[in-house]
Amino acid sequence: MPHRYDDLKARYDALDWKGPVDSPEVADPGALISFAYDYPDSDAEVALDTDEFTAVCPWTGLPDFGTLTVRYVPDRLLLELKSVKYYLLAYRNVGIVQEHAANRILRDLVACCKPRRMKLTLDYKPRGGIHTMVEAAYDNTKGFSAAGTA
């Protein structure tokens, strides 16, 4: 026999995700590695991207999936890619709001390689019918700036 509407509503309202939600400290920027860039006088831009970025909502524990793109002009150091991958994987169960994730990752990457410029875009899959894309930037002459669009 099907559930009555009131029973179904009560069961729905009682749903609660019990998955793991880690604190942002789990994503340790100490895992990031940089190494010497042989062409510090070059204005070459390096682009990295992954469509496998995940973190979780700090309140519901539900996953957020996104494409992360980093574009930077190195100064004297380059980011070591395997360390970047491991660092980003650490966010898998981190409870962090989308805008904070973009800014935190940018700051950690900048601290690791001290580029001339860096721009990070975190383009999330829609959740609840809302698409969010966060852009954050760094310029060694101007500092950090950020703008998010939904």
C-alpha cells in the first residue's frame, strides 16, 4: 500500500545526510610543491584545469562538483602538478562554501609559487537550479581580488 502524503512528507523532512564532512584544515597547503622556473623573464602563461574538483556543502554535506581552471604567469617558481592534484583531492569531503573554496585555493597556490599573476575560476555544476561560478585573481602589484557570478 502506498504511503499517505503526510507519512511521505514526514519521512522526507526527516532525511539527513550522514556523510563525512571534514574541516578546511584537511586540505593542507603544505602538500603543494614548487620548483625553479628556468625562464623568469618570460611572460608565458601556464594554464591548469580539472573537471574533477569536489568539496561538500558545510551545512548539508551534499557534494559540489566543479571545473577548476588556474591560469598564471610564473615569476621564479612553477607549481608541481602531482602535488596540485593531491592538494585538490584533499577537498573531497571538506565542508566549504563555493566562494570560500575558490579564494582559499588561490591563496594557497599563490603562497606556494609566488607568481606575477594568477587567476582561478571555479565553475560549479548547478545545484538546486542555480549555477555558480567564482573567479578570484592575484597580481603581485595589486594583491588579491575576487568576483563571483551566479
